[in-house]
Amino acid sequence: MPISDGPAARHAARLLTTLGEAVPDRLPGLAPGGGSALADWAASGAMALTGRPGGPPLAAPGAPASAVRGALAAFGVLSGARALPGAGLLGERAALMGLARQGPWSAGGSFRALRTRDGWAGVSLARPDDRESVPALVEGAVGEGQEWTALAFWALGRSSAAVAGRAQLLGIPAAAVPPAPGAAGDEQAGDEQAEQRPGWLVSTPGGPRRHRRARPLVVDLTALWAGPLCASLLGLAGAEVIKVESPGRPDGARAGAPAFYDLLHSGHASVALDLASPGGRDALLRLIGQADLVLESSRPRALRQLGIDAEEAVAAGTAWLSITAYGRTGPWAGRVGFGDDVAAAAGLVVRDAEAGADAGADAVLPCGDALADPLTGVHAAVAAAAALRGERACLLDVSMREVTALAALGPAEPHTVRRRSPGGWEVETAGGVFPVLAPRARRAARPAAPLGADTARTLARWGGP
């Protein structure tokens, strides 16, 4: 067992044991002495993003920053990588985009929790389509810019499960906030559904692996944050990563902060394929046949409509890792979700007791910045690294909600948050006093490749039969 007995080391040991791997005496990146979940949270940059603009930064339930540190340590054991980031990656997007805490809104501004008849429901309006669907959701006219006002009034008369369920029918990311961290959302649907939920990782074995390269070839079909972070970590561990996008619908993160996109994709080949055409689909299938591992974050039905079947690829010997909001199977399969609303579904939110004294105020605030995304990205990388050590291919089903629920579990740590002199904040626990650090970010060594810049070269090398 590791010398350190802190929450990060315990989490790393739990992951390695779950994957059937040995736990070494020393875990990379974790010094002896333990540490605490709250110290990790304060150092991650995510605590500085949690709370109201004029109030103190707030502690998260469970141990999300320690879970990230532990998962990175487990990834280092499995992949041999040593130059890895730390829990500060939780705040990297915010640092590069200039985001700050602004509860009750998320740091990115597209999510908030709404009071319902029996509790709270988290809703994201991150895309133009989400805002355009609000009149259909509330079944009434909504003035321009009044979407949140209409939603708040509409939600008050409905249960949390009803709010989330109707929003999901319209493709709007939403979730009931459970009464306790890590508990099942939508408890109104009954305990039986909660028991049917898959774990954070469901692994289905396939055929013998047809490629076992010293430098694995990873075909990355993912977008936004969780999947690209997994791909980035695999690249840091030495994998060759090919990012595949549609020229008509590229990764939405390209429209965000260029420095953040560069951080996740620097050094990866960029291939653009028109998947609506037979030629584009055939080229993608050839790349998949060459891959050691495929990463994707689409709903299975969407890929099958393109003639791409994960189960067939795995049976033929290609490892496949699928990241979805709520898993490929179970009662919530097919639901949509982004980082903030999925974190809310896992109960990884903070309860603002002072605001709760006012019946008209928001008492549920988001944690960090789209917290389910980076949590899932590092845990997916652990699962991927284990798969690349195996003799047989497997289909890895990673649920963002279940990863986040795992990180949300743990006892509350008594603490006090106070202003530092001359500025900033600090948190005092039984283990010491720790500064609450602002979000910070690594910088990419070089810009990411433009869309499709490597298509011809990559297909010439890897696109053969």
C-alpha cells in the first residue's frame, strides 16, 4: 500500500484495485504525509471559482480535487508518464478564459440551479438551440432575454424530476439535484432505477487486440473538455493522437479560448472527414481499424447511423472508450449533459445556508467550472491506460455522472474560510492553514493544428486497408 494515506492516495489505490492492477508502495506525484481533501480543493483553483462574487470561496462536498490527484497518480502508474499536471487542471479553462465565481450562475454563465416544488433542478442553456427550446419547455411565449426568468417561474410549480425529465425530452441538459452528494438524482423515479445505474466504468471484453504498439495510436472522436483531456493525457504519456472532426461541425471548443484548445490538442494530428459521404465514412472506418484505442463521446445511436459500431470494432480487436453524460446503458442512457449540470446530478454542488434563509434566494450553487468534465477526463485516461496494457480489446463505458458521484462522496471537513492579509482568502482546518489559490493554467508548447491540416498525410499513412 502507498506510504501516503491521504484522500488522493486512497482514491488512486481504489482505482488501481478496481482495474485489477497492483498498488505500488509509492504513487507518482503524491508525497508521503497524507494531505486533506480541503487542502487539495483550495490549491486546485476550483475553490476560488465556487461561491458568490461578493462572498467567500466555498468548500465542495467530498474530495473532487483529491480524486483528480489520485486519478493522475494511478494514470502515472499504468502509463509510465511522469510529467503530468496536478489538480490545478480543474481551474485551467477558467484561467485561460478569465472566468471567476459568480454564483448562482456557473463560472461559464450558462448554468444555474432552479428552485422546484420539492427541491432543486440544474439546467444548462449552453447552446443557441437550448435557449430556442425554452418556449416549448414552459409551453408559453418567452421574451427575448427572458429565458431564465420564465424557467424559474415554471420550475416552481413542478417537481425536480418533472423539470429535468421534460427538459431532457427537448434535448436541454438538465438534472434533478439529489438531497445528498453522490445520491441518485430523480429519486422520485424510485429506488429501482437508482439501483439499475451503471458504475463509473463498465468494461465489456472483446477480441484479442490486433495492435499492441509501443507508441499506441489513439483516434479521438471526442469534443469539448472531458474526452480531449483524456486524449491529451494519453499524448503526454507517449501515444500518437489523431483528432477526427467533421468540417461542417467541428469541435465546439475551437470557438472558445484558443489557448485552452491548444492546451488540449497541441501535438495531435487534425483530420477533417465529411462523415455524411461514403468516402468520409470509409476513411474513418479504416482509421478505426488501425487504432489501438478509439475515444468517442457520442450517443451510440448517432454513430450507428453512420455505420460505425463500437461493439463490432471491439470484437475485431480495437479497444474503445466511450464517454457519455449518464452511461451507454441504464435508465438515464441517452440523456444529454454538460459539466455543470452533470455535476449537479451527482450532488456535487454547494448549499449556501445563508442564502437559504431567504425563500426567494438561490441556496444551491455550482462547484468549480464544469467540474464533471475534468473529473471524467482524468478517470477516462486511467481506464484507457489500463486497456492499453491488456491482451484483449474492451469496450469501456465511462459515465460522467457516476465519476462525479464517486468524487462527491466523503465526510465534511470542519474548516473556516477567512480573508488573508493583504488580500485573497485562506482556509483553516485541523491540518493547517491553506491559501485559496486562483485558477492557473499550463501553456501549450505550440498551437494545435488547424482543422484538417493533417488529413492527407494521416490518411496516406494510416488510412490504408
